[in-house]
Amino acid sequence: MEKKIIDFNNKQRALKEMQDFRSGDVVKISLRIKEGGKERTQIFEGLIIAIKGGQSSSKIITVRKVSRGVGVEMIIPLGSKNVEKVELIKRAKVRRAKLYYVRTLTTKQSRMKYKDIKKVPKDSSKKKEDPKKEIVVPKADESKVE
């Protein structure tokens, strides 16, 4: 019985594609919210300050943003059915796994060096050739010696 439950949970989690997120990433999370009989999607955009459950299939991230001068944090389980999608916006160069020190900084002080993420098409499976390798093309006037 217990094995069936574990298999069911693993199948449910395997349906979602998980990106590799790191601390310092700016993400846009679409959450499904029910209010009464209505359902809507709410977007929360902020900086990932912590990731818990790294080896687990159901990671939990802590996302922080400053809204109208007030810091707002959400703890979001990525495997939840209420999370529609998580989109990576920017990636910051950070040297720590947990960025809890950002809570004490002002908005201006907490600016980091960001690198914009360019959207890569899904057909990016083609390998790029090394530009250092030279391609030798035989000249037309040379005859082949066998």
C-alpha cells in the first residue's frame, strides 16, 4: 500500500517540468487562486532568497519583493497544483545559497549585478561548432592521389 502511494506521488510530480533555479534568480510565478466560486491567476515577481529541499522532487522556494516600500515574502512549494508556471526573468551573481541578509537592506542597497536571460527556442538541441576549429576545403585544381 505504501509503495503505491509513493509511486502515485512521484508520477504527479513528474508531470511538471522543473527548471533549475538558484538563489539570486528573479522569477515570475503564476499562482492559481480561488475566491468563492471564481478562479483567477495572480502573478508574483521577486527575488529567490532561499531554496529548500534541493534533492527532493518537491522544492520549496522563498521569493521576496518590495511592494510600495514594504517587503513581501512568499514561501512557494514548486510541486503544488496551484503553481501554474514559474518563469525565469534575470539571474544575479551571488555567492551564497541563502540570501536572508537581503531582508535588512533597503531597496537601493539590495541591487545586484544581473544578467538578462535570453529566451532560447525549444529547438536549441543543435550543437554549435567550435569557432576555433578550421575547416579545410580542398582546392578544385588539386587532384586526389590514391
